[in-house]
Amino acid sequence: MSNMKILVTGNLGYVGPVLIRHLRQVFPDSKLIGYDNGYFAHCLTHAREFPERHTDVQYWGDIRKLDAGILDGVDAVVQLSAVSNDPMGNRFERVTEAINYEATKNLAALAKRAGVKRFVFASSCSMYGFAEGGPRKEIDALNPLTAYARSKVASEKALAPMADSNMVITALRFATACGMSERLRLDLVLNDFVACALASGEITVLSDGTPWRPLIDVKDMARAIEWALTRKPASSGGPFLAVNVGADEWNYQVRDLANAVAKAIPGTKVSINTSAPPDKRSYRVDFSLYRSLAPKHLPQVSLKQTIQELKEGLSGMGFDDKNFRSSQFMRLKVLERHISEGRLGEDLRWKA
């Protein structure tokens, strides 16, 4: 397995740099190929080097028109490329469907034709939506509330029938990502709180603080992807597996996260919008299936460690922007700036 040829699509985002470095460490003899449209390639944060130097080849292109030739001789595909959160999904609903679902389905079909043996899909726990009555298991009903979550549900449905002994497919239903990266996003709940604490000494919780969120550090996401690239289908869920990825102790209420950050960054005030309408995106998730299937690849990073690494990374950047919620740390703002400055169309295709 160590000399696999691995294609990672959407590698120039938030998770990509962390994943590529991890794959380079665990599979030093592998050939790593990146494929990305470059929307966020310039959004480097506290980077000591260009993270993509760890790939062997970097392709630039739109996942909606991937050249099948790129899959020649590829053993494994990791599909990260997506319009990656609810605000972007709401603003670009049709494009979200085209990139997150249609392009994923097409990529898997091309991969199967090319003889790719492993297909790993970055799915999401957000497909559980508003879930009362205990942590959600994989067999529970899905209740996607947003375009982003619906695109993940549709993708899983399209991928399932393509899996067989020739192409093992794993849909990793990740908890909400957090943690430091060379392309840091601050439109993720924990990252946002650490940024608030450092920039203004105050964490403003936009909800009433009660919604549940499962979280996972990006380094632990990389570990799960490594597992999906190597799992033996006979003993780990068969040719197609959709599995919740995270840890039970990482199910937090939003106010607990705010308080944990305030504790780590002394002098931080927490203000909770008690009059906010209830945030419907609340769900706890059961990670027991992943725990039983992937005992050697379980999350290892603690909440305290993630907060500390975010604090050090942001401080190292001299970060102090009180208005960061309208800055390039928010992925939607980056896309809107590309559009307003004439580089990108409303369909999120680059203009010549």
C-alpha cells in the first residue's frame, strides 16, 4: 500500500495542506497528485513553506470538467472538493449541487472506469440536521436542512451502488472541522471563537448557546482518511461504508466551546445571544461504529490542544482583526470578492 498513486481533489483548501503532509509522512513512497480550482490557493496563513511542495504533481482545474486522463494509473481518490459550508451553499445553491453532488458522482464513475481501487468521500454529519432524542447513528434518519447537507446526502446515495470488490468506497461523515491549517478558515465555530477572543477579548455566540455540535481536528480528519485508504472491506463494513467520524467526547454545546476558549485565553468575555431564535442545526452524533472499525485511527487531539494550536497560529500571524467575519478568512467573502472584482462568474467558473 505504501507506493500508492493518490489523487486528492480540492487539496488547496483548509483540510488539504494538513492531509497532504500526513499522507506524505505515512506513505512516503506514494505519488501524491493534487487537483484544485484555486479559489483559496492564495489564502495562506502562518505558512512556513508552500504546503503543496509535498505533492508530486499539482493540477489546476474545475472538478466539473475533470480530464479523465488524470486518473490514469491512480490507485485511490480522495474527494475533498466542495462548496464547503452552509452560507456558501445558500448563496450558490445550484452551483453547490453541481460541484458537491454531480461532480462527485461523475468523478466516481470516471474513477471506476479507470480502475481506481479506493474512493474516499469527505461527507458530513450535518446531514442529521435537527436531531432530537440522543446521538445519531448511521442507521438513523437523515434530515438535511441546507443545500450543503443535501448535496452530501445525494452524493452518498449515488456512490453506494458504485462500490464493489474492485472499488471500495468510504463516505466519512465528518464532525465539524476545527484546528490550525496553512489555509485557516474562521467560518467554523471553534476557530471563530478563538479568533474573537484574540481580536477583541470577547466571544459573541450568535445562537443561544444550546445547540450541539460534534467537532474534529483537521489532523484527526487526515488520520481517518488514511484509514479509509487502507481499510479491509471484509472486516470493516464492506465495499461501501458511510461512517460518522469523530469522538463521543467531542460532542459539545456551543456555549461549552465558548467557555473552553475563554478559559484558555484569560480575560475573554463570553456574550450569548439568549434571545436568538433556536438554531435548528443541532445534533449529537454517535461515533461507536468508527471506534469499533478503526481502533488505530481514532481522534487523538484534545479540545485543549486544538485551542492552543489555533491560539499559537493566530498569534504567530499577528492576528488582531476585529472585523474578521468580513475578511478573507471567511470562504464566502473570498468568493464574493473574486466575483465583484470580475475574476469569477456567478456560476463559480473562472473568467478568461
